[in-house]
Amino acid sequence: MNIIDKYILKKYLSTFAVMLALFAPIGIVIDISEKINFLIENKVPFLATLLYYYNFTVYWSNLLFPIFLFLSVIWFTSKLANDTEIIAILSSGISFTRFMRPYLIGATIVSVFVLLMGFFIVPKCSEGFNNFRYTYLVSGGKEVMTGQNTDVYTQISDDQFIYVNSFNNETKTAFNFSLEKFKNEKLEYKITATRIQWNPKLKNYTMYDYSKRIVGELGDKIEKAEKKDAKFNFDLEDLTPVIYIAETLPLGKLIHFIDKERLRGSSNINVYLVVLYKKYSIPVSAFILTIIAVAVSSMKRRGGMGLNLAIGIALAFAFIFFDKIFGVLAEKSSIPPLLAVWLPNIIFGILAIFLLRNAKR
């Protein structure tokens, strides 16, 4: 690696870091302005709020990192082009392909970092981020979430179904719990409880305001108790709202969870597969967006950096748009999740090849 490679690589990584450092506080300020009244009304502890905004920063930075990376590459490459540094580099006999090498090294470093974050760190932050919202904002009816709710209704075996209204991951407690057992498509018994709590040491559940109705041919039998311990054949993950359960699991647990849900014939399997496949597709997008950014901004234009940034912002949001659209299609339609998740990379990969060929000319 020569001096030019080190110079460009340093610009690549430092500009990306500065871009994240600049936009993260802006996102926090906007979120605080929206939620400050809810936080005060619910008397949210200060330390819990600080932890939430740490999780918020990691969660949204991982989600929007392609935009930050794309804009940072366009920014410093446009500056190199305007200062005629790129012309001097290429005039020295270095090919455009060789000029791209430090960019690809930088993309590799960022991709590995994002991949490891997505496997181990982001799931934990996603769990904290969502738990805070459901504990202090959603559960109290303070936050309006279009198309989302905390209700969980899932099939845990061929003839058993469970339902909970909400779940608090910190206390491992679910509320308004019910379990229905069927036999030959007829209800055999139904268990209800105002809340059910997991006991890690005893590996069982404690139900409060327990009630069990056993359906009989001549009459029903009802059992009641203020408190009752029991073991069930479902896991804590089965009590978590499906809208974010997959996001909170590290790679190994996520794969195991998907295998279990596939055996059950879960209707939400595509949602979980989209989360899994995106862990691999998002890091790859770093290479594609880097190539597009360099191809777009390496030429000196009359509009200067402003024109390059305008083109870059349009392309970045187009990428995010396609990523979201195909993700939703995978969850709601018959499109295979693997194809839907990778289609934005395929489309923009073709665009990257086209722009790179023109840039070489």
C-alpha cells in the first residue's frame, strides 16, 4: 500500500466516521423532540432514557449506514476531483481500476465491521430499543404505531395456541395470557391468566389469577387459583411480538428460531427470513455503493460538489426505497425472501458496472 492508498483510505474511513458522528446527534434531537412529553408523563428513569438513546443510535446507524457511507464517499471524492487531485493521480500512470483499490479496502473494513455488528451487537441494541418503546411508550398507549400492535397469537404445536396482549422482556412477564388446547378440532381446555412470568432458576412459569376451563360433554369443569406454577412447551421468544422478535436474536439463535418456526408452519416465516438475509446483503451493499459513488463523483463537474451530492442523495434514497419495497413484498407476497432481499443489490450492482465503465473512459 503506497502513500496515495493510505491517503484515500484515511479519507474514506474518517469521512464515514464524521458523517455518522454528525447525523447521530441530529437523529437523537429529533427523536427527543417527538417523545419528550411522553417521557415526562410516564416518568421514565434518566438512566433508562440514556440507555435507550445508545440503543437508538446503534439501531438506526446500522439501518441507515448505506446512506451515510454513500454520501461520505461522494463528499470526499468530489473534493478530490475539484482540487484536481484525481486528475494528477490518473495522469501519473495509475489506472482507474488501481485508483479504486483503497476504496475497496475501505469498503471491506466497513463491511466486516457492519457484518459483525449485525450478528452480535445490533440484535442486543434492537432488543433494548424495542423493549423501551413497548414498556414506556406503546404499552401505555402513548405512541401511535400504524399497522403495529403488541398482540401475539401463535401456534406452538399441532393442537395448541397461545395468546398474550403484551410482553415485557426486562421482567420476562406477559399479560392477558391464554392457552387453548384442541382435540379433533374441538376445544379440550383453555387456560387464562392476567399475567405469566418466566422463572429462570426453576425453568418454569408462574401464572397469576389462573383459570382453567376443561370442556366436557355433560358440563365444563373450572379450576381457579391466585397463583400457579407450571411448565409449558413454548419458549420466551413465542411470547414476544412478532414485529421485532427476529431483530433481537443473534445469528445462532435466529437460525435456530427460524428452523423451529418453519417446522411449526409459522405464517411469519418470511418476516424472519428477511431479517436473516439482510444481515448478509447490507454489508455487500457497501461495495456496490462505494463503486457507484466513486464513478459518479470522480469527474470534475460544472456544478461542483453540489451537483455530485444531489445525484448521490437521489441514488441513495432510491436504493433505500427499493430495499424497503422488496422487503415488504417478501413479507406480504409470494416473492422468495432471498430474491427480494438481494434484488436491490443486483439492480444497483448492474448500475455500478455501467457507471464504472463510463468513468474509466
